[in-house]
Amino acid sequence: MTSARPEHGAGEEGSPWFRATNLPEREPEPEYPYWQSPAAPEVPYDETMALRTQEARRMVVTQATPAPGTEPAGAAPGSRSIPGSRSAAHDGSAPGSGPTPDDVSAPGPGSVSRAGAASDGPVRPTGGRAERRRAAAKGRGRRRAGKHAPGGAAAGSSAASVASAASTAPERPMTRVEARRAARARKDSVGVVASRVVGELFITFGVVMLLFVTYQLWWTNVRAGLEADKAKKGIEEAWAEGRKPGAFEPGQGFAIMYIPKLDVVVPIAEGIDKEKVLDRGMVGHYAEGALKTAMPSDKQGNFSVAGHRNTHGEPFRYINRLVPGDPIVVETQDAYYTYEMHSILPQTPPSNISVIQPVPQGSGFSKPGRYITLTTCTPEFTSTYRMIVWGKMVEERPRSKGKPDALVG
């Protein structure tokens, strides 16, 4: 026969299987009247208690406030007990020593609890840990805001709020005198205005010069090339129609010059007028007054022409590169006239017209013949002097026989 074994921990002292003879006897728990709760032990002071606010503090008021001047049994003088504490048991006070006060307030003079009693001792914190932390943080913020307020209360505005209000406050309107002074200070001085004007003038002048250089070095060549091509085409059309004018008008084209070494093909017009001939990209024939020279078809003479070295088509820019024996071909309506370069005069004054005489001086020719003279300005981009190139005719070939070898090769 087996008996039911009691559950573990239940009735251990009277259990037949567990009989402990050395266990200390339990102290009888004191019984308290229903109106009295054991006093709470002394709680050390915590700075967060002083920062607790009425909103975060849990006040449990379940008992009546004792009569003025009476102290609960077992409590320290000037201290307040908390309902539900066990201070009576620890202090040795006997049960029935009287009701304990149920109002609790935070320490500090002038502070009042929810029940309306002033606090004069430390208070045991109530609620959970998170609630106590929130109450402490909120109390610190209010203490900083009202640090300088009378009685420690938060009154007025802090320095940050004052600065913010000052920054957002509307500015005071200036007086008439202040407005005039500010306007006078904003005006530029005479020196600043003058320097700006001078700077703008220099900038304008620089832009104008840049445009002028672009026009001279680029646009004049483009325009002269177009006009020269147009004149060459007109000459070829007139030859195709068989027109033979008795005399050429100034500016009228009548021949075409080829310099194979320089890859030059340029029309030749009557006269050396700058606007009508030279600036239009053509080569001009000396044919007026004391400067009149022979035509290629003449049996004797010096066929002399002029052309630009820079800008306006610049047909004679590189004639200084010619060497003796280089061919120079002149095509007319009836024939091809081939010349060979003979000599060059690098520099001579513009007034020296002896270079275009029938027997030019300084050319090395000593007797009359059929010569050609090319004249242009030098140095480049100036018209201070003239450069002269001479040549001698070596072949006259009718156009009906085709181009000469100098153009075919």
C-alpha cells in the first residue's frame, strides 16, 4: 500500500519524508490594524526627487491627515511616511500606535504636495524607472528655464528666447538724417566712377581692335577671294564669246597669272587702283601716265604688275620664295606667255620707279627685251618699302596649241 506523496514544498515541516530538526523558528509576523500601514524605510536623498513635478508624481492619498502637532509612531521627526510602507516593523513600533499621515510632498521649502501640505523631508520615488527618468528630465528643463526667477519658479523668458525674439523683432525705421547718410555711403566716389569709365573705354577699344584685326586678316581675304573668282570667271566667259575690246577700261580684267610654285591663280586688271583692283584680290597692271608699261604681247618692254602681300587676297605674299628659273605664266585671250624668274630686289623705296622701266635698273638686264616685273609691299603688314621680282620671257604659246609645260606638269 502506497500513500500519496505530497507536492514539493508543501507541508515540508510535517512531512514524513522530510523532517528537519535544525530549522530556526519563524518570527511571528506582526499584525497591524487595518487603518495603519507599516512605515517605509528611510530613503536616501536623490536629486531627481527635487525635480519631480506634480504631473509626474503619483500621489496616493487614502488615509486622513493626522491632527496638527502629532507624529506617527516610529517616524523620524519632521519626516512624512508613505502609505503602504513598512517603517513600523523596522522601527519596532507596536501595532496600533496610531494612523500614519498619507500626504507626501517633495523636499524643499515652499513646495506643496497635492494634498496641500508642505514637504520637509525626502520622498520615496513612486512609479517605474522610465517614468522617473522622464520626470527628472522635465524637471531639469524647467529648473534651467526658471533658474533666475524669484523663489526658484519658472518665470519670464530665458536668454535664448530673448535672443530669438530680438532677432525676429522688426527693425526700427531710420530717421531722415540716417537715411540720407546711408544713401550717401552707398554712392561711389569720383575715383571709383572714373576708374570704371576708363576701364570700360579700354575694354571697348580692345574689342574694336580685335574686330578690326579679324576683319583685316580674315574677312578681307574671304571677300577678295570671292571677287577675284568672279572676275576670273568673267574674263573666261568674255574669251569664250570672242570679244576683243580695243582698249581695257581701268579695273577691267584682261589676263590671268599663274605662279605654279606658289599655287597662285589670279586675274590681272587694268590699272593699280586700290579700291577697284588691288583690294578686290586682283593684280594691277601699271598702265597710267609715267607708270605706263608694256603689255605681254608687245615685242619689247617690261610688263609690270602690283599686288597685295598681306590681306585682300594677298596674291604676292610669298614671292620672296621664288628662285631663278621658277616659271611665271600669263594667259591672255590669244596666247600663254611664260617667264622665268631672274632676280629679286628685297627692298626699295616706293618712289623708285626705275624698277619698272623698259630695261629695269638693278635687275641685271642690260638691253631691251621682253621682261616682267612683280612689285609688292614689304615688310609684311606694312607699306614702308617695295619688294621687286624680275623675270624674262622664255616662251609665247598660242592658246590653240594648249597649255604650256609649266602648267601641264
